[in-house]
Amino acid sequence: MQKMLSHIIKFSTRVIILIICIFFYQESSAQQFPYQSSFDNTRHIWNPATIKSEGSKKVDLFMRQQWFGLGASKSPRYINASLQIPVEDYNMSFGGGIYNNAAGPVASTGVTLNYAYHLDAVFTKYGKLSLALSGTLNSIGFDPSDEFFNDEDDELLTGDQGSTFFPSVGGGIYYQSSNRKFQDNFFFIGASLFQAISTDVLIQRNNFERELHIFGLVGSNIAFLGGRVEPSLSVNLTDPEFVSFTLNGLYEMQDTFWAGLSYSTVSDVLIQLGIIIPNSANDSEIRLGMLGNMNIGTDLAKAGPGMEAYISYDFGR
């Protein structure tokens, strides 16, 4: 079995190397949807199947801000506060969160509820397969006050406009061949659908159509010198035009710190650093992380630096 896992990890590594080559042929384009963060602790935001499946409940806060040139009136931002509740006795997890996503004159505020079911000992002794559903209620707001436009008679441009809350449904799947990050070498793979089923969002007589978002992730975990190394590749696809890849490299020393470097096909270079503050008395844990990114391409000439921040508290026993 160990030999089979070794072959699988080697195959995953070769796949990642192959996709690195694809980077040089990939046409860059500005993303118009909330792409995945390189923080590995935020994966549950984009794939409900990665909700915490063991231990105690956990709360976290994730924030992203991207700045553009002086001509940009409103820089994109994303804020998400979430809760994860594993129920080990029934192989289930529950989660939820509230978020605000704003870009230019458009802002979305929503509430998400997640449910995941976990199957243990799948393919390997410590393997775990997770299947999940998510439901979201969100409202779209449109504020054109700082925008430049030509059609002054357009009713959508006459002032602040907002929608009521509209539902959408998504789901995800995630498999990891072990859940022992600091003891085993293993691989993981997952995919999720966001807004797979959704209704129209109407403001006045205008329809803010919501596109299907597909998020994918593949990588491996390598136990190394009291810590772990994690190379991974994330994929962001929105129907039908936009697709991007992000290659991530992460090192984490157990109960101490983590650091990572990423590169995406929208020409973003991302650097992250975080600290881990454990409490041995009750096994609780605080994580604090910062990430900075800079676009080095020419297609997003007005793009400036970006920043992400992450904080979490694991309640322990």
C-alpha cells in the first residue's frame, strides 16, 4: 500500500509540473469572481467538502483587498466570517458563514450553510472521502455614484439599487489519502460547484445573472523535518470564458509557523506567512496569517498590490 501511495504522489507531482508548462501558453485575463485563496486554511470557503471533520469547532475570519491604479474608484474586497462544527460520532460536519464581496459598483452580501458527510478508511487506512452540499442566500447591491458612464437616462444609474435575497445551491467532493499531516506522505484532490443552481437576481428590470463557478484542487503532503511541505495546484473556472491556475508551495512547522509562495496565470505572485499559537492545556489553537500579492503582467497594467489576512480560533477540547 505504501508503494502505491508513493506512485500516486509521484504522479501528482508530474501532473503539477506539466501544468506549470501550460502556464507559459495560458492567456491571462482579469478574474471577475472570488478566486481561491492560497491560504490552505480557507479551503472550506470554496469547497464545503473540506470542512473540518475531526476535533472541536472552529471559527475564522478571512479578508482580501486588491488595489488598482489612481483611476479605479473602488478596489475589490472580500470578507468572510465562518464557523465549522465537526460531529465525529455521525461522520458529519456542519458549517456556515457570512460574506461581503465588492468590486467596482457591484457588491454582494450573503449567508452560506454547509453540510458534509465523511467516509473513513477509503482506499487507505487513514483515507477520507467527503461529500458536501451548500446553500447560499445573497443580495446584490449596485452603487454607480463614483462611476463614469455615457447613458445618463439608464434607470440603473440613477442611485443606489439593491435586490432582495436570492438562493443558490452548490456542492463539493474532497479526498485525502491520509489525515495525518505531520506523520504521513499523501495526496489530496477535490472539486466544487458554486451557484450550480441559482435564480435570477433582479434590480429594477435588470437581471444580474449569476454564473456557475467551478473550483478544483490537487496536491500532496510530504512530512518533513518536524513539519510538512505541501505543493498544490488550484483551478478557478467560471462559465464560460474565465479560467486560471494557481501553483502553490507551502511549508508548515507543527505548532509554530507556516510560509508559502504562489504564482497564478493572471501573473500574480503571492507570498504568505503565518504564526500558530497553541494552548497545550486544552488543545486550542490560534492562527494568524498575512498574504501579499503583486501582479507582474502587462494585461492588468493598472493592478497594484493586494493583501489577505486570516485569523482563526480552534476551541480544542
